[in-house]
Amino acid sequence: MVQAGAHVREEVVNSLIVLITNAEDLHGYAVRRMYAALQQNLGTADTSLLTAAAWCIGEFGEMLPTGRGGALLEGEPPVTVSEADVVLLLESVLRRTKLPAAVKEVVLTAAMKLTARLPTQVARLAALVERNKSSVLLEVQNRSCEYSRMLGAHSDIAPQLLERMPALDEQEYYRTTGVGPVATPSGSAGGADAAAAAAAAPAAAAVPAGDDLVDLLGGLDAATAAVGRASQSGAGGGGLDMLGITAAVGGGSSGVAAAGALDDLLSSGLLGPSPAAAPAAAGDILGMLGDVGPAPAPAAQAVDPLANLLGSSPPKAAAAVARPATPAAATLSVLDQDGLSVRFACSKTPGQPGSTDILATYSNSGLDTISDFNLQAAVPKYMQLRLEPASGTALPALGAGSVTQALHITNTMHGQKPLVMRLRLNFSRDGQPVVQQVEVNNFPAGF
């Protein structure tokens, strides 16, 4: 998290917290390392490190003061910490400018939990909570008011409310959230476990999952790109490939289940009911979600019964629909909302009608600079998507600059199924995290 920063996804941080929670003998080591990492990188720490470290400090902060966390592990550097130092670190985090509201809430929760773990610092921690009751961020203000009331009118039950999080069932967590441990490469020692996980994938795929990108697609393949890290190969930094997580959801689920998971996540009404439920369902986009079963057999052609007797071969089936001419290039507007503009300049690879090269251009005509811009993209299973690193992560206000990124798509069913994709845009505007999702289905005919 110190090195990858913004490229560490939220679900990876959550999985790490689950692992730490269940490894009771490593609680002391985990909180010491998190404390040291946050203290040494306080000015540059990204959301992932801030969240994980603050959570660990809140849960196991009483193990930080010197001599309380058990024996150091072999090779672990010693850390000299007092109770006051622990509270000082949380205060320093909250003083950071443009700190996301979600991180502030985690830090306030950690401070609240420490009131039951560091008795000499209760007054200082209570003052920290009290200061945020006037926060301009509504969620932070609400949480501070609730915690302040708990410390006052309900102080008798506060210790019970602030107990440590109990151990979690890891398999149940992975099943219900749709995320899992890092995939084991084929042929390695973990191959058997990977095979068992793959066998269980169809059942798990039917459950609405918490991995936003994977659940976004139901049965689709996903690729992600984090803008601006040229060191990332293939998909952009911070994506599923960098973390070693399999992006495709296991096959075997019906098109109905895939469409349901998509509607649950987006609540956008983009997809209608499945063809079995309503023949009048919206167009071919359902094909990108329901292509798990065998394709319907084409209607049988009438054949001359005397043809074989005369030694002639039966007539070949004619193409049902003539393929449209392949265009050379096209430009389309993907998104133009709240000052954020996304445009695609599409071109075809000569001699490869199924391959499309896209140069995406992101710009910002709003009054506030957009930072930490990150694009995630997903395509149906019959397509292959490769994203190049983008040219930057910041979009200057008033259109003073732009960011570009190359995407390469191969449609293995070119001429039969259209080019469609889903985009998820993550960025910060005026210190507030923003997520926007958009479906791109207006590619010109022939792409």
C-alpha cells in the first residue's frame, strides 16, 4: 500500500482487514507495522494505507505502547510508542487537507474505540471527536455527534459497543462479496485449491457480489486501468491484473442471473427482463450477458431430396445478414456531465476487421480540478480488452489540459454482435470521491 497507493482497490483492503482480524497471533505485529508505515508516510499515504492503518490502530491500539504487544517477530524492527503518540498520529491524519470523508469516518471510529483501550487518553480522544461535530461533511458530522453522545449519555454501555470485531468466516466473506484470495497460477502447489474454487464458481456467481467491477458484469470479462502508472503492463496500474485477481466471473450462471446482478448494482434500468421472461426485451445487449448456454440451432433449410442421388452437394446456407462495411475511423462522445468529458476516437486495424483501437480523451471544463482519475472498463466475454497506461491522473479545471489513454478491443464475433462496453470512472473533485458509470453502446455500425 505504501508503494501502490491509489492502485490498491478497496476490496483488497477489506480482504486484508479480514485476514488480520482472523490471525489473532499477528495482531500485535500487524498494528505495529501499520503504525510505522503510516507514521513514515503520513504526508503521502493514500486512502488504502490510511484506511487499513486507522482500522488496525482502532482495533488493536492498546498493543502499540512499548512492551504491550507481545514479543517482536524475528527481524522485526522495534518501535518506541507511547499512548500519547498513538492519539497524536490520529490527530495528524485528521489535519490533512482534502482527506476523503470515508477515511475521516474510519479515523473517528478508531479514536472512539481507543477510548476503551487507552484509558489515559480518553479526554484527548473525546475532544478529537467533539471537534468534528461541526464538520462540513455531513457523514463525518453525524458520526461525531453519535460518538459524542455515546461518550456522554451512554458511557455505561460504551465498552460493550466498542469491543473488538469478532473473527469472520473467510469463505463466507469471499462468497457473499464476490472477492477472493489471489489466484494461484496453474501448475503451482495451489493448483488443487484453485481447481476446487473454479468448480464452485458457478454457484458463487449467482450471488450478488461486492466487487463493483466483477458484479458490474455478471458473466463478462473485465479489465481495469489506473491512470498514470507507466510501470503497469497490460491493463493500467491498480487493476485486477496487477493484484493477481481473476476478473472474469465463473460461467454456468444463466443470463437471467447475470442481468439481475447487473441491475442490482447499477439500478439503472439499462437491461430489460430476459428473453424467456419477456420476448420484447431490449436488443442485443442481453446477448452480452446471457451467452452462457449453447447458441440456438439455425432453422433447417429445405434440401432437394434428389440432390444426393445426382452426386451434387447440398446448397450452402446463405449469410442471414450482410456484414456492414468496416469504417476507417469515427469519433463519439461517451460522457459529458458536470464538466467531465470523455471522448473516443476509434480506428480499425488494417486487415483485422474485428480489432478496434480507441484513443480516449478526458477533459474537465468545471471550476474544480479533478484528481486521482481512474478508468475501469469491461466488455462481454466474446471480446478481449487491453488498456494502456494513461498520460496522467489530474484533469485541470476550465479545460486547461487533458489526459489520453489507449484502449484496444478485439471482437471475436465481429459482424454478429455489436461492440459494447461499460466504463467506471473514479476520481476526486474538491476532495470528495466521485464514481460514475456509463454504458457505451453507440459505436458506429461496423465497429
